Amino acid sequence: MLVGLTSALRGLATNKLRSFLTMLGVIFGVAAVIVAVALGQGSRDASMRRFQRLGTTTLTVFPGRASSRGISFGQVNTLKYEDAAAILRACPSVRRVSPEKSGFLQVKYGDKNTNTTVYGTGADFPIIRKFDFREGAYFTDQDVKAKRMVCVLGWQVYKDLFDSGPCVGRRVYIKGQSFKVLGLFAERGGGGFQNEDDRVYVPVTTALRRLFGSENVLSGMSVQGRSESLMQKAQQEVDDVLRKRHKIGEGKPSDAIIFNAATAAQTSSEQAADFEQLINCLAAVALIVGGIGIMNIMLVSVTERTREIGVRKAIGAKRRNILSQFLLEALFLSLTGGLIGVICGILFTIYGLPRLKPDWETTLTLMPTFVAFGFSALVGIFFGFYPALKASKLNPIEALRYE
């Protein structure tokens, strides 16, 4: 075995550049597997964190869209402030409801200002949405009923207006009106239009009356079910109440959209799993292409070294000796390529991707790394066996005559 390994290494060393180029296919294949799995797992984990943060006992109700002859052309004002109370009263599977009204306004403090989303909610909003406080507290039902000029800041708004100074008890100006800051939410993370940190939260009645000039038209509602097992029932109850209140007959499309976080989480997880399988298949194809490259080079090597094989057989080398030498060469190429691919894949996942795509999340785990490395060994054995077998079957007399 040691003699075979020495001969294999000596054979590969005679053409270092060709050996390295042969390994490139395996290197890229293994690195692709590691990066692909890290991306797939990271995407799934990020998706699940978003839905866990939203809560699997949460329904989100949005206004429907106006349509004419089957064509949707805009949002309609179908949700009313009174609908929230009706849902809480008539739906036994519902625990809490937060009516909501939002809009984009300028918020000022001292000489600083920011354009952000002002979000009017009910007093139960942080309980339903599972918000944590950095300091202070949320407004109460009394604040909502009295339409008080109070607010709670999201983390991004706090950083924009206060940097790192105290904010609770201070006053900010929204649409030229003074609001007392009651609390500060802990950072939740996110981006784009759904960045929950880039919001100022005020009582929904204050938002309707003082900021948006609408007494009872809502942007949406957050509904909390009594348990995960009752979410489908809660969704049906909410739909029934809204249909009854808005006088929508059976069989007609609803004028409200009900988003079930538990169902969406399951769907998202299944889609992420399908995507992960797809990129794993693509990475496996890259490894197989690398294996074909090994087979091709090994066949060329057998042809080039036909006379050497004849000499070795003439002085007593057995078929198994020739077989093991060429098989070890293929295995060495694949394992070395696999090891380099593992290192490249890990380094690119940790350092390369965050710089190229800061918004992409990755989760690096050991099992896919070991599987990719093990698969590279199987590729070497599988694609190296035929050239090795061909070399071991060469007739020594014909091999010696080969030019």
C-alpha cells in the first residue's frame, strides 16, 4: 500500500499543473456545495425567525382591493375602527385585536428630523407582535380612548433622532404636533418598507383623528388567536364577521385579506427546503463534472504511461499493484481537491459573501461540510476506477511495444 501511494504521488508530481487543473473541478464542486447549503439553511432560518417574531398565533388583516370586471386596480377602505371591536366580541377563538392606521410623516426632535412610518395601534399591539422594550412602556387602553398625544419609538428612529441619549419623557413633533415619548422598543432588525425599527408608534385613535384626518378607516388589524391549534378556526371566524358587517354574500370574494402567519411559516419553510434541494443538486452536478475531469485526465495518464506499466509488469508487478496505484492517484486528486474546496467554501461563506451580499444570511454547519468532503472521495473512487482497471489489464508485451 505504501509503495502504491509513493508511486501514485510520484506520478502526479511529474505534471503538477495538470494535477492542479484536474483538482479544480472538485474544488469548485465542494466549495459550491458548502456555500449552497449555507445559503439555503440561512434563508430558511431567517424566514423562520421572521415568522416566529410575527407569532404563529397571529392573523394580519388587510383591506382588499377594488376591482372591475375581474381586474384589481387599487386598495379600498373596507376596514373600519368598529370592525376590531366586533371581531373581539364575536370571535371566541380570538384573544386580542389591535386596529392599525399607518402613514409616512416627518418626525422632529430639536434640530434633527427623519421621514418615517407613523404607526397607530391598539394597546395590545406589542403583546400580539411580541415586541421587547429597551426602556419605558407602551401606551394603555386609556391613552387610546382619550386620544392622547403619546408615542413609542422604534430603534432606528431613536438612533436618527437621539443618537444614544435618553428619549423617554422627551417630546418629539409629528406633523407639527407635540408627542410625549413613553418608551423605546428593542432592536428587531429588518429592512425596506417592513422595517419595524423605522417606525413611531402612537395610539390608533390619535393617528386617525390628529394625523391622518380619518375617523375610522384602518390600514389593517393584528389579531391574536387563543392557541396555535385554533388559528384556522380563528381565521374563519374573522372572515365571517367581516363578511357579515360588510354585507358580502356567500360565494363572493371578501373585501379583506387575512394573512395567517402559521400557514405562511409552513409554506415558506417548504419553499426554502425545495430551493435548498435545487441548489444542492446543482452543486452535486458540479462535483460530478469534476469527477469526469478526473476520469479524463486519468485515462490520458494511462495512455501516456503505457510503456511504464509494461516495464512494471515485466519485473513482477501484479494487477492489483497497478490498480491500486492509479486508484490512489485518483483518490488523492479528489481528496486534496475536496480539502481545498472545504477550506475555500468555509472562507467564502464567512468572509466573501458578507462583503458581496450583506443582506444574504448564511448558516454554516458541520454535517454538510463532512458530506461534501466524503462525496468528493466517492467521486474519486467512482471515476478513477475505470482508468485504473484499464491500466491493470494492459498486456505487458503489448505495453512494452507501445511508443
